[in-house]
Amino acid sequence: MKKMDPETDFFSGLIELFYGEKVEDKLKYLSKKVSWAKDWPKNDVSFWNAESFLWGCKISKETRGLISRELKFLSEGQNLDLGCGAYSYLSSVCFDFSEKMLKLNDNCIKSVSGNLEHKLPFKGQEFDSVTAIFVLNYIRNYSQLFLEIQRVLNKEGIFVMVLGAKGINDWQKQKEVNDFDKRTWTNKLKDAGFNLRGYRKENLLFFVCKKQKDY
């Protein structure tokens, strides 16, 4: 039997991990031999690089369809997708700290690598809409990010944030830095200068936000 290369072996291990096998030590060892997975899972970029390959397994077809339908009203404008990972629901300017994931994202009209904990590298009022899908649980400096979203949106721009209503899965929870409920997120978005409509559909929370006039 032909021996697998470290990258292929790492992929196989990720699938085993997804199905509950105890292969973390094996994957940590293999990650040393895979350039984009160094210091997995401790390193954030390596962690999300690996998660991108399992995106299709971890988010069901039904969930993807629901999100796509809810975001369809944004499809005519220029969208900025923050923390897009390996998949965007709209053709977008895609922003993520993982260059590996950006390369896998077929809906990118432009790829920009950067850190959401820092100010965004875009001009003021550059976008018709901004989306952040399953992202805000992992952002410490979310108050600054909300203000930056305000800045890059045009006057009639819309920001849509999507989160899981039941929280995130146990494996990804190791990277979670906040776990606010719907009411708390609503208040934080209002404090950042948004008028918004928040609603739940199935197991998802949607926050559709517009700028207040004095912002």
C-alpha cells in the first residue's frame, strides 16, 4: 500500500476527529509537517485553515440554503464578507486572516487578508452591505469592529450578522471569546449606532442593521 503524504494523512485525521475519534495527538504531530497547519489547533490561523476543509460537513445543506435565502436581498450591491472563511453566501470582497481559506472561497471577487481585531483596511462608505456569518463569537474587540463596519458602509448600507441560536459546537468552542444572548447582542449593536431587526429562524439568529441617522 502506498504511504499517504502528511497533508493527506492530516485530512484523513480531521475527518476521524469530526466523527469522534480520539486523534488529536496524531493531528498535532502531523501538523508539524503541513505548512498551513503548523501548531494546530493552538494557532488560530491553522485551526481555521483545518476547519475550512470540513465546512461542508459541519454546516448542513439546509442551513446553507436558509442563510442564502435570507441574504438574497443584498445580492445587487457590493458586499464585504468579514471572516468569510472558505465560503461566502454572496459574491463579495472577502476578508479573512487565513489566506488558505480565501483561496478556497469561490465567491470572492477580491480577497483581502487581515485581522478583525484591528481596523479594517477599506475606505469610508465603500460598501453597500457587510456580512459576518458565524464570526462574532470569536472577536474580542467587537465594539471597534462594529464602529469600523459603520465607517465602511455607505449611508444606506446594511450590516447582517448571523449567529447560531444554540451556540457553537464543542470543538470550535475552544476559540470562543464571547457568548452573548440575542438581547445582549441587540443592545451592543444599538450602542454602536445601528437600528436593527433581530429575529430567529430555525436554529439561527439574524441581525439586520442600518445606520442611525446621526452616525
